Amino acid sequence: MTAPFDKNDDSVVVIIGTGAGGGVLANELAKKGVSVVALEAGGRYLPEDYVNDEWDSFGQLAWLDPRTTSGDWRVAKDFSGLPAWIVKAVGGTTTHWAGASLRFQEHEWKALTSYGEVEGASLLDWPIDAAEMAPWYDLAEKKLGVTRTNGIPGLPGNNNYKVFEAGAKKLGYEKVHTGNMAINSEERDGRMACQQTGFCFQGCKWGAKWSSAYTDIPAGEATGNLEVRERSHVARILHNEAGKVTGVEYFDADGNLQMQKARIVAVAGNSFESPRMLLNSASSMFPDGLANSSGQVGRNYMRHMTGSVYATFEQPVRMWRGTTMAGIIQDEARHDPSRGFVGGYELETLALGLPFMAAFLNPGAWGREFTTALDSYENMAGMWIVGEDMPQEGNGVTLSETKDQYGLPVANVHFDDHPNDIAMRNHAYDRGRAVYDAVGATRTMPTPPYPSTHNLGTNRMSANAQDGVVNKWGQTHDIENLFISDGSQFTTGAAENPTLTIVALAIRQADHIAREMSAQNL
């Protein structure tokens, strides 16, 4: 085993973050013989450590460092210190994710061309397209073991799905199934099949769900080319007089400042932390932050158009049993401006446990209505709405006046809904209610968005340097040996859950980085 690496070893690739982007990039580079040091702000938890209790698990896994929030979104009012529900641990938010793994549709790679100019939106075409991404999606689906691809059967439908499917079919929806899920429907890669116990968001105790925490990271470490330093909180990225990055300063588990030299740095800290690191790395050469000559670092934040619909029935549903999000209606994901908005949305099954129901359902506004809803929890079915939201230059991450435990300015997350988002949400609420009304719901309850889980944009990919932060490889336009490897590089958000695309881009980026390193271009 060659790891651990010396802190003065400037031949290593330093990757910041170990989730869907960073964890996969680390694995792929290590397999190619590249020396990698991965810095992870959180600790390491494996399936035996996960807790099947919503609040205890939230305390164990969630990123609870301070952040501030502004804008007209409901999150700023109700969850001002928690703009996102993401994980601080080895494996990142792949521990918490539900497993939905969908490819972008062809038109979504070219949103500006597909939709035309949308007032108030900063739409841009990606500098890549569906044909270029197809082979990388193939590799990502194989890596994740996505159901309904490569001959892998779909997951079974739980009661929540059966209600959802019956209503969808009555409305004439056709693209209805238990989803393309990165959850084993049969034993695969030495991991067992899904045991249908729920708690997908709390970390899969069976290891049936793909997470870089117990797949890509340990496999990368086994090559001897990857060292993961947990509880290593990055402060800033350093550069030399030539403007190339040279290393990363971070606080170790004891709060001591360390520095790891690097040949290449790849930033994969989610759409809040990645721009925050670039902005906190400002210097006399880069007074506005690293890779920010365009002024686009932190801008164009997207979180998907979301919301939920819950319904109560005469008979028990017990929606919490079984896979949380194995159920999808895709008919509304098309682009059809006759509905009053551009882009489309997916409807996906979702169950929250009672503690989160009480926290996230808007209790202050409901009073008796709310308590009677919780009284009928056994008889409740639920779905989540996820659709393409419009990038807006004013939505994004800036440095807050609030400081974290290390004295670093934290991310302020600003978000205002675009009129297109609101029109789409209202349409989705109507269709979601109709699904449940079609099968005899006694009551339907549309609910506003929760803290964000799909955080996108803020370091977007662009063909022209003035329009974004990175090129088609996730390489920053300004600094050739600095890469962005997470969802912050998304040019637009599409309607689909983003993880599969983050993984596909990371596999593709690893191939590019290894090739450029061996050609001595990097």
C-alpha cells in the first residue's frame, strides 16, 4: 500500500469532498494509478453505524455547520439555518440520497435553444450533449447498478407505489413504474438486495443502495492510490505566482491548520461549499476568488422546482414501508409550453416518518388541520415533485458575515422562485392531487418545498469563459489545474434527480484528467 501520502508530495491530485462527484472521481483516478488525497470535512460512518431513527440520523449525518439564507423561498423563513439537507461524512450526500437515477432528456442539455430566452432566467446551453454523454451514462448505470438498465429488474412496488400507480393509470399516464434506482433489486457487487425496510434517507443499513461511502471509496483505497483524510475541513486553495493551484489548506480533526501540496485540485463540496471555497481563496492575484474572472462563481443556483402532495384514504397505506422513492410518473417530464411553463417535472413516491412530517409539513400554518393530518398518518400516501427550475443570476452563494467554527465566512444562500417555477409547481400540485383523487382520497394536501437536497449550479459549465466557471471537462476556465467535480458545474438542472449525471460527469472527468496527466499537459 502506497498511501498515506506526504503533505509535501506535489504529485498528488487533491479532491475536496467524497460524495457522488468526489468519491467517484477518487475511485476512478485511483484505479488508473493516479495518487489521490481526498479531504472530507465529515467523519466516516458505514451501514453498521447508520441509525433507523430520523432525528438521531439527522444529528449523525447532516451538515449542521452554520449557513445563512435570504430570498423569498419558504426555506429562508422556516429553515433559515438549514438551506439544505445534505450530509457531512465520507460518501457525502450519497449516504442520504433516495437512489433515483435518471438520465437527462436530449432537449435538457440545450435549454436555451430548446426553450428560447425566458425573461429573468439566465438559461445557457451545456457545452456537451446527450450523444456525448451516452457512453458515460452507460458506465455510471453499471457502476451504480441502476434498476431497469443492463438487465437489472425493477424493485417491487410498496403500498405507497400501488396507490400512486393506480391513480396514475386512471388519469391515463403511461410512463409509470418503480423507477430507475441505484438500489439492488437482487444481490450484486457483494451487496445484498433491498430489504424494503424504509429509512433510505438515513443511510442504507443493508448496503443495498449505492453510496460511495462503502463502494467507491473503499475500492479506491484498496488500490493503494487513495488516501481519505476524514474530518479535514478545507479553508482555502493556494496558488503560485503563475496562477496555478499548488495545494490546499485545511483544518484537521484537532483544529490544527495543515497544508497538502497538489499537482491538481478537484473541488466537490456541493453547490454551497464549492463556491464558498473558491471565494474564501481570494488573493491579490484573484481578488474576487479563484476561477472567478467571469464573476459567475456562486451565481445561477438551482435547487429544482419541488413540493409534495400527501393524501389520506379510508384504508391504511403505511407509506413508510418499503423503498422510499421507488415509484415515478414521467409523463409530465416533457417540454410542453402549452401547460404554461417551459421544461417539465417528475412525480416520485415519497414517505417521511412522523418526526419529519411534523417538522417539514408547515405546522405553524395548519393548527387542527395539521394535527388531524398526522392522526391519519397510517392512511396517508405521499409523492414528491421534482422539476427543472430556471437558473437566475441573482440566485446563489455569497460569503456571509457569519463565521464558522474556524473563523471562515460561511455561505449565504439566496433564492427567489422564478415565475416559471411557480407555474410548474401549481400545475404539479393539481396533477398530484388528481392522482390521489382518482383513487378515492378523502383529503389531499399539497405542501411547500423542504430544505434543498438537489443543489446545482454556482460554478456552471459554459462554452465561453465569460458565461460560466468551468469548461466541458469541469476544468476552470481561469486555472488549468483546478477542476469542479460536483453538481455545482451544472449549466441547467433538467427535471431529473441529478446524481446519475454527477457520477457520469465524474467518470468522464477522471478519464480526461488521467489522459492529460500522462500527456504531461497537467
